Amino acid sequence: MTKNLIIYYSRKGENYVNGNIEKLAKGNTEICAEYIQKAVGGDLFEIETVTEYGESYRACVEEAKKEWQENARPELKTYLKDIAAYDNIYVCGPCWCGTYPMAVFTQLEKLDFTGKKVMGLMTHEGSGLGSSEQGLKKACNGAIFGTSLAIHGAEAKASEQKIAEWAVRSIG
């Protein structure tokens, strides 16, 4: 029996939604990660940084941009040490500066993906997958890559069927 792991970073609180700043009780990416888990089973692993990003959306954007420009690897509260028990890995995150938040790469670069199937999901407000697939290929050495999925963040809650169909097809 195959085992699935869903690694995700998600931002709750102030977010950009259809041109407006709104407060979200649960981040769009977390919603998507839970839909994947519901569809195919598996374990969820939330990436959390030691230093939290600013509460305001604008402050978070500036911090994310600085990390991206510096190719930073923010320290995480908890790290996955080993993914040997898993066959399929879903990597989910919001589109920040055209790719995953740098904290996602902090985690991915510490793991051995040899022989693992990796699929990316990116929530966004207009940029689609950006360069996230290239980022995954660089960070997940030895992985076999499936098709990635872009979900418009404002439509995350209404995308369960689309996400479930993709998640099942990805490991089919």
C-alpha cells in the first residue's frame, strides 16, 4: 500500500484576495492540503517558521521579497527528518515571488527524495504556478515529478473536487 505525505506552508490572517486584503481564519493552502488528504489519505506536515512573518499582508510581502532576493532559508519550528516511509509527496504552498516561500525550500533541501513521486500545488492570485516546478526540481534531488496544480486562492474552498481529482490522478 502506498503512503502519502502532504507538506505545506499556508498563511492565515491578512491575505490578498481578488484585489482586496482580507483576513482568513485558515490559509488557502491549508484548505487545499486538507482536500488532498481527504482524497488520497496520508500525513500532513505544516511548515512553520521560528520567526513569524508580519501580521499585515504588506509587511509579509516585504519580508518574503527580502528572503527571496537573499535566497534565504528561514529556520523552522520543526523539521521532517526522513521521508523513507512515503511513496508520494505533495508539496503545497502559496506563490510568493513566483515560487514557494523560502521556508518550503528550507525543509525540502534537508530530505532525500530518491525514488519518491513529487507533485506540487500552488495557491495564487493570478500568477499560476510561476517557477514553482523548477524550484521543486532543484530542491527535490532524485525525485520523480508528477504534474503540478495551480489553484486560484480565492477559489480554494470551492476547489475540492478539482483538487481531489488531480490528487488521485497524480498517484494513479
